Amino acid sequence: MVKIIMHGCNGKMGQVITDMVKNDDTAEIVAGIDVVDNRDNGYPVFTDIDACDVPADVIIDFAAAVAVDKLLDYSVKHKIPVVLCTTGLSEAQIAKVEEASRKVAVLRSANMSLGINTLMKLLKEAANIFAPAGYDIEIVEKHHNQKVDAPSGTALALADSINEARNNEYEYVYDRSQVRKKRDKKELGISAVRGGTIVGEHEVIFAGVDEVIEFKHTAYSKSVFAKGAVEAGKYLAGKPAGLYNMSDVIG
Ligand SMILES: NC(=O)c1ccc[n+]([C@@H]2O[C@H](COP(=O)([O-])OP(=O)(O)OC[C@H]3O[C@@H](n4cnc5c(N)ncnc54)[C@H](O)[C@@H]3O)[C@@H](O)[C@H]2O)c1
């Protein structure tokens, strides 16, 4: 039985995972952390992570970027691996994640779904065919009107997977309104749409002369991320220090 601490347990994702794990014979949530403590989850909830003294095999995090520094300190101090799913981290926080991963196992993924992680693999292959042939690459992402960060961490991760395959030759462009000039071949445009209750849509467009190839992923509910996060938690429990990602879990 993998013992999980749920960081951000009273948020939307924390609650989906709380419900999902109730029906899982191989995992249990032994404690939750959240600044809001407004419901009975069937496990103790701590409003301050440092007050949590419950032994656990792994922490699953879906909270807020502002909470990540303290979370990493806790994970290192207690030697509990952490599946870091919160998006919108600063450059300094990403550096801190790398530093922490030298002492404890850390898996960070902007998108925990199997579909997106498979798409990342496919995009590398597509980019290596279409980029040398001169096709322009653009990403459009759509999310609900409550999301605060833009572009989505997933859009950036998709862009990164393309850029890594192409020796990081692309520069990301988020806003074309300030400069009046034609797009450069080495631009990768990323656009964000916010509205309604859209769970998450990502479209990657390879546009050539008289030919357009589009890859599209749609998440219809948050359970796709919850499932991936719980599987990642089971994978990471007991793993040595290091920086892991979802491709390790998929195998
Ligand atoms: N990686 C992925 O696949 C993936 C998928 C969905 C959401 N996310 C990200 O996960 C995060 C949470 O998403 P959500 O939809 O559940 O958001 P949410 O706002 O519903 O929940 C966040 C929870 O974190 C709590 N929280 C805020 N500050 C805290 C702190 N300092 N310490 C402890 N708890 C704190 C809030 O009280 C809230 O209950 C966001 O960054 C979101 O972008 C990632």
C-alpha cells in the first residue's frame, strides 16, 4: 500500500484524487496539506506543511506555485519523493526543483495525462521532418476562465519537446500585437484562449505551403491528470534521488 500525502488536498485536483484513491486497493492518502481546511476527507489535514508528521511514501502536489518552495524543503528534509504537478513555477523555483532532486526523487510534469505525454514523443518525430522542410510551428491552448497562468505549462512543455528535438533553435513568441513584422522561421508562436469550463485543449500546428498538419489533444475531465498523478506516485515511491518525468512512468 503506497502511502500518499496530498498537497493541495482541498482544491479541485486534490478532491478528484481523494475520490479516486478511495477505490484504489494499492494506495491510500494518509494526510492532506491545504491552507483551506473546510471538509472531512477521511484523513488529517494540516494547514501548515511543517506541522505534518505523518509518515508517507510519496507526496502528490496540485496546489499553487507560491507553496512550492516550502514543499520542496519539506520533501528534502523528510526524504519523501514528490510528484510536482503545480504549474506556473518561476525560473528560480525550477532551479530549486533541480537542486532538490539531487537529494530526493522529484517527478515534475506540466501535464500528467498519458495522451499528452505520448503526444510529446510524436511531436519530436514530426518536428524533425517538418522543421527542416520549412513548416511554421504554432501552438494554441484553451482552458477555463479560472486559470491564472498563461500560456499553460502543458503548451510550454509541448513547445520544449519540439525545441529539444531541434537543438533549441526556436524562440517562443506569445504576443504578436506589439511588433509589426512577418514571423521569423525560427519563431514558435504560443497562443492562449481562456473561457467557460474548458478542461484543457492543446493544438500543435505545422503549417507549410498548401499543407497543414494538426495534432490535437482534448481533456474532457480532470480525472486524466489524477490517474496519471496517482500512477506516477506509485512509480516514484522508493525511488532514489533524481529528476523524473512522465516518460519514466510510461516506460
Ligand atoms: N500537471 C498537471 O497535469 C496539472 C493538471 C491540472 C492542474 N494542474 C495545476 O495544479 C495546480 C492546482 O490545480 P487545481 O485546479 O486543483 O487548483 P485549485 O485552486 O482548485 O486548488 C489548489 C489548492 O491549493 C491550495 N493552496 C493554495 N496555496 C497553498 C499553500 N501555500 N499551501 C497549501 N495549499 C495551498 C488551495 O487552498 C487549493 O485548495 C495548478 O497550478 C494547476 O495549473 C496541473
